Amino acid sequence: MASHPSWAEITPYSNAARPTFTPGTIADGSVNNSDSRATFNVNAATTVYGGLMADDSTKAGTTGTLLGASDFASARAVESGDTLYVTITCSITAA
């Protein structure tokens, strides 16, 4: 988490920590959190460009392992009072 120079984590949300990934049922080498989406309670206007998953729940934390990150298809402008719901899909394929 300490080495990702091309992007920065945004923190204008009132959650005390990063939401926990709660996976659903694994099917065909894939699992997502669509039944328990990550919920961010936005408390200031900003633009969100993507999402990440890490093994450290510390908001803006720089320790632990970055498990994955991805840009959204298009940036999302959010305002104070908005709720941002994020669904993550993890897939495993044989090499």
C-alpha cells in the first residue's frame, strides 16, 4: 500500500475505516460482493476515479498489501450526502 505513485486514495467519507469485502458464493472461479456492496458515506464533494481492495482496513492507511485496484469506466463526481456503492468481482483462472 505504500508504493502506488500514480494514484491517491480519496478519504472524504464518514466511515471510520475502509469497508470490509464480504464475498458471496464462489461460482465458476469468480466471487463478488453484490449482496453486501462496499458502502461509502460521502461527506465532501470529490471525484472518484476507481477502487481498490487491501488487507488493511485503515482509512488512508499505507501498510498492508494492495490486493487489487481498477479504474472506473468513467470518473464519478460525488457530493456531500451521497452514498457510493462499490461491487468488486474477483476471478481466478488457470495459467
